Amino acid sequence: MLGRAVRNEAVHLTLREMKDRFLAPHMLAIWVAAAGGATLAGPFGTYDLPILARSIYWLCAVGLAMVLSGLIISAAYDMPRLERLPAMARGIVGALVFSALYSILLVGFGGAFFSGDGFPSFPLMFAYVTPICISITVAIHLFHANQPAQVVAATGPPPFLKRLKPALGTKLIRLSMQDHYVEAVTDQGSQLVLMRFADALAEVDGIPGWRIHRSHWVAEAGLSGLKREAGKTIIITADAAELPVSRTYLPRLRDAGVIRRLS
């Protein structure tokens, strides 16, 4: 029963994370801008289509690429069979799988708009898509690799601890987002604090720890173990909570040796 509950929570959080990610204003802006640029340029012979049909085609094609690439490439980073490969290599494997599947879908989708032999075949489409996808994947990986992954300890008590009841002490285990509240858990208990999760993370800057999910942060001292269920990586904390690791943050934990240390 506990395993099923963890899986349900992980699925729910992952779906919510995907929805928030793809419906974020900057992602919508990228989608519209990319589709608009392709509509004006008309690659692959799409310029011969009426402007409305061309716009619909590229809105669908670009939207499909954004969602499908996010799912497939993230899954490759988290796939147990690829765990021994470097993070960049896992991303490239995901990019290749995406390129093949997306090319098939794009050629099939193009058949609904085109007649005759004007649209590229699968081999040609795959040759177009693959270098672009691999280049973007490598660039994103290099960008994330240069970002600081672990919180650096600072002098003085972190401001967030002043928000907690004195009875909870100062040994913070984890933070979790609960709607408009942040649940703070220490070795003495827990408390809900009304504030944004991003602000809470800024206020624990003096405590070494890891963000493992858009809704969860765990102190270094609060890491207890790790397990896998239904392809998901789950962190076990010092208070026996089981928290899903988002595919967004998993490569950083793996590259820093946290996953290996807890396994």
C-alpha cells in the first residue's frame, strides 16, 4: 500500500510539474515564437501551404517537439539501464530516440497537409532533426553543469530558522511545498510556514542541501537513503519520508555522487 501511495504521489507531482513547465509564460512564448518563425520561413516546402494551414502545422509540430523531447530526454537521464553512462551521453541517447520518433510523427503528420512527394522522407527528416536536437541537448547539459548544484554554507544562522518555533530546534531535515505553505521538518517536528517555496530556499542558503524536486528540498544532513519504484528515484529522508526526485534535478545529484553514496 505504501509503495502504491508513493507511486501515485510521484505520478501526480510529475504531471503537475510537466503542466507547470510547459504552460509557463516563457515556454509559451518560445512555442509561439518558434512556430511563428517557421511559419514565415516555410521550411520543408511548407511555404506552398496557405498561411492558415502553415500556421496550424507549425504550431502543432513545434508544440509536439517541445513536449516529446522533454519527456523522452528526461526519461533517458533517469533510465536505470543507462545509469553507468555519463550524464551527457544519456542526454544524447535520449536525443537520438526523440529524433527518430519525432521524424516518424512529423512525416506522418505532413501527409495530412501535403500531397505528392514534396515533403521530406523519413531518412531526410531524421538527418535534419538529429543534429539540431543533439546540439540543443549538449548546450543545455553544459549550461546546467556550470550551475552551482549544492548550497554553500554561509556564516550566521539562516533566516528561515527564525520563522520556526523554538521547540523545533535548528536541525532542518527538509522543506516541502504544500499549496501556499512550506512544510519545514526538523529532527524535533514540523511546521507549516506561509511563504513562497522560492523564498524559503533563499532563506536556507546557509544550510548545505539539495533541491530534488520543484516541491522538495532536503538538507545534506537529512539524506538517509534511496530506492527505486516504477522507474522513479525516491529519496528517503531522516524523518522516514519518501520524496520523488524530479528528472530535472536527478543529473546534478548523480554527477555529484549523491545517488551513488545513498544507493
